[in-house]
Amino acid sequence: MLKTAAPRCRSLQINILNADMLRDAQNHPENYKHLLVRVTGYNAYFTSIGRELQDEIIARESHRM
């Protein structure tokens, strides 16, 4: 997939995270200052967004296969 997409993209963002990591970031935000997540059309630092939105992102990640 990367070999196909990379030559056609001007930029490529690959996210490797899971719900457990996000929960840990909620409990220990000092360890995750640079954790970026995708939020409807923009990126945001996970620890800087509100708890309600954090919970929505965790729920979304929990349902991925």
C-alpha cells in the first residue's frame, strides 16, 4: 500500500495507536505531549482536546479491526 500511495502523495501521515495507548494518554498526559490524532479534518494534540472528544476518539479506535 505504501509503495503505491507514496509516489502520488505530497505528504503522508501514518498513525499507529490503539485505544489502550489513548487511555494511558488520558491518565498520564505528561508522557504523551506530542501525540497527534485526526479530528474531523484536522490534527490535534490528544492531550489538549477536551475529555469528551478524547472519549469519542477512544471509542472510534476501540471499534476498529
